[in-house]
Amino acid sequence: MEPMRQCLILLGILILAAGEMSAQPPPQPAPGEQAEAPAPATEPDTIGVRFDSLKKRDPFRNLLLKTDPTIRQFVGPPPRDLRAPGVSGMLIAEVQLTGIASASNGRLAVMTGLDKRAHFLRVGDRLFDGHVKEINAEDVVFIQELKDTAGQVVQNQVVKKLSREGRM
């Protein structure tokens, strides 16, 4: 038991010596030397925490909603409340082809959206993620424009066929 007690006493002396060394005041400059002014204490930025990525992605950032402080860019579709009202704020996947009508100046596609209302589209009309390319007797062809994660625009062709009960 005696060696254990000696080790504890020695450990206590080392701890006290380390505490006294850290508590010593900084050395005073000689009377002929000028003391360096201490750097002004700056308060840390307490408004928010800045993440330094070092060319890696932020693990806490939403991958579907990629924002830039100057402009707002969306990798995926934005929430419904941030889109424009009407058919210009609907995705191609959110509309359903319910009919095709022939008019004197071309064909019209009758689409039903999430709002359960009928919308009449012509060739060239825009939806949120694309536009109408052509309207045939049996189907409507859309060009869907998507942005990949690198910001490149990728175009897909989407065809919506008319069901049997929607033919006029």
C-alpha cells in the first residue's frame, strides 16, 4: 500500500506544479524596451455558424433545396407554396390529360391539375418544369427541362396519352 501512496503524493505535486506554472504572470519587458500591445479582443460571430466545406458537401444541407445567397436555385421541385398559381406552377407529372379538342387555329389539350380544374393548353404553353411540344389526336408531347446537380439543363420528352373515356 505504501508504493500506491507515494504515487498519489507524487501525482498531486505534479498537478500543483503545473497549476503554478500556468498561473505565473507574463514576463515584464525591460525598462528600455516597449511592451507589445495586446491584440484587441474580437467577439466571435454569434449570428450564425459558418460551415467551411473544404470542397465537400455540407451534411446538414437539404439536397433537394439548393440555395445560393444571391439567387434561389432548385435542384428538385420547390414546395408548392413557392410556385406560381395556375398551370404555370404545376409540374408535368402533376397534370393529367383529360381531353383533346380541335379548334380552327389548332388543337387544345384539356388538362386537369392538382387544383381539380380544367386548363386548356396550346403548343408552346409553359408548365413549371417544361412546355407543350405538340398536341396529336391521341396524345400530348411535353419537353421536360430538369437541372442536374451540376446545373446543366437536361431535357426529357414526356408523352401523356388520352384515355378511352377522354376522347372527343
